[in-house]
Amino acid sequence: MSGSTLGALFCVTNFGESHGPAIGCVVDGCPPGMALTAADIQRDLDLRKPGTSRHVTQRKEPDTVEILSGTFEGRTTGTPIALLIRNEDQRSKDYGNLAATFRPGHADYSYWRKYGVRDHRGGGRSSARLTAPTVAAGAIARKWLGEAHGVVVRGYLAQLGEIAVPFRSWEAVAEREANPFFVADLEAVPRLEAYMDALRKSGDSVGARVNVVASGVPAGWGEPVYDRLDADIAHAMMGINAVKGVEIGAGFASIAQKGSEHGDEITPGGFLSNHAGGVLGGISTGQDVVVSIALKPTSSIRLPRRSIDQAGNAVVVETHGRHDPCVGIRAAPIAEACLAIVLMDHALRHRAQCGVPAGAAPRG
């Protein structure tokens, strides 16, 4: 009931606060026998962690993951996998002026109205820091999907503020030293750097679009009506901090499309297009699963904004400290993790219900 658990058979429960001693998750339902070490998870965490460039928050967290349970001699046992990430660079004093006030656009106000109490240090439970355990769990799902089904999940930054960045190659995204933005076009990096430098100096923030693609997904994953694959993907993506919109395939562009254009024609050689984003009727088609998310501008900015305190008095809020001027820059690994978790959950659900490999002809 607390809203901290994602998945049915591959089940991830997230815990912790931004400035508490640690954050983490419990992953239940991973099949036994898969080789798994902390190094398998650390790679993805290192992509998401703060302080990796001047364009993101300068909070210095190593995000070192500890596997507390669920493995023996380097392999999963089928029992719950507990993952722990210790917080090591909290500066709670930076948030002293927010103890009784609310940042416009932030969850400060809604958390207080719901619970009557809130952890104002770094946003507490509503902080984007809580995406680290999601990425850790997603690394397990990504490994299993790749080994069991050959599925590859990859994401990239498609738009930063008003700057749209075209997709050139996955190789460009992988060039981490030269590409702090996760964009698929290295030629765009200098322009983005100049844009972010100016934005940081101004004290403001900006939103972003992130695209994530799962290749190799077999046909047949997903359930009708309420547990549709695309519905569960949207549910997971909306669980990412700052996400305000999710598109599957053509998304909102399908409004302007004719049926003759949007409906993906099928030939003996396969589909001729993928406006459906790899999902029809809530079930995967065997094409790439294509998802796009919109992230709002960061709420913590230096510019003065009107708000109220807990007594209802008018106040002016200025947020100081270490914040991402654009949370979308580090969002690609998070979106990848959410998609991987949902796909693994549906892979296990398909196996449990149908008892045949996805894509195979049904029995009877």
C-alpha cells in the first residue's frame, strides 16, 4: 500500500531517504542460477551517479552497491536479493531554510499534506536519489533479459530544453568520456555544454526528453486490458522523479496520423513500420519496444519564487545547494532500468501462464 513496490513476479521494493544512512531495494523473484556479483550492478550505477560532470549535481556519492542476500558463490539462489547503497555526502544544512516552507513545483507540499510530516533534507523520500536502487534492480533484470532472451535495453537523451538532438548511433551514447549527456550525436555535445553552462549561471533549470528502446523482445509478452505491457511500462516510467509524460511508439504524434499511416503493415518479411512502439493490445509484437519520457525542469532553483510556509503565510523561496539544473541528463540509465524491470516481470508472467517460449505458437 505504500507505493514503494514495482512488479508482480519480478518484484522490486525500494527503501530509504536522500539524507538517511542508506538507500536500497529488495528484489524478489529473480530465478536461481544466474551469475551475479556487485560488479554486474555497479556498471549501471556508475552511469547514473551524481558528480560525473559539471552539468549535474556535485554531490559526491560513490554509489557503491552491497549485495546482502540472495546469492551464494556468485550465483542467484532464487531468494530475495537485498541491495544496499550507503549515503556518504549528505549536506543537510543546505536545506535548513526549507524545514517549514515548500518549494514551488516540488513534492514538499504534497508530502506534507498527505503525511503531516516530511523529511525536508534533500527531499527525503521524494528525492531523485531514490532512483539509484531502481537502477541497481534494473541491472539484474537487464542481465537476465540478455542471457535468457537476448534482449538489449538502451536509452539516450533526445531533447534538452528547446534543443532537439537527432539519433545518430548507439556508439555515440557509449562514448561516456566525451558524452556526459547520453546523446546519440557527439557533434551536439559542445552546444549542449554551452547551453548548460549558461543555464547554471542563470540559476534556472530546464526539462528534457529521454528515449529508451528494448531490442530483441519476443512477441507475446504482456496481458490484456488492465495489465497491458504498455500500461505497466507507463506506470513504471511515471514512477521516475520529474516524469510528466510517457509515449509508446508514435505517442501523441499519432493524433495527426491517418489510420493508413499509423497502422503498421505486416508482410511475410515482418512489419514495415513501428508506430505502435512494439506493443499491440498490450502484448509485445516482436518489434523493438520504443518508449519516450518527458521530464519537467528541476524544482530546486536559486531564483526567488513565491510560496507559503506551514502556517499558510506568504514567503519567498530560494534554493541553494547542489542540484541538477536538468534531471534528464542522468535519466537515461533510470529509464533503461524501469523498462528492463517491467520486461523481466512480463517475461516471467508469460512463462508462468503459457508455459511456452514467447513467440511460439500457443498450445491447443
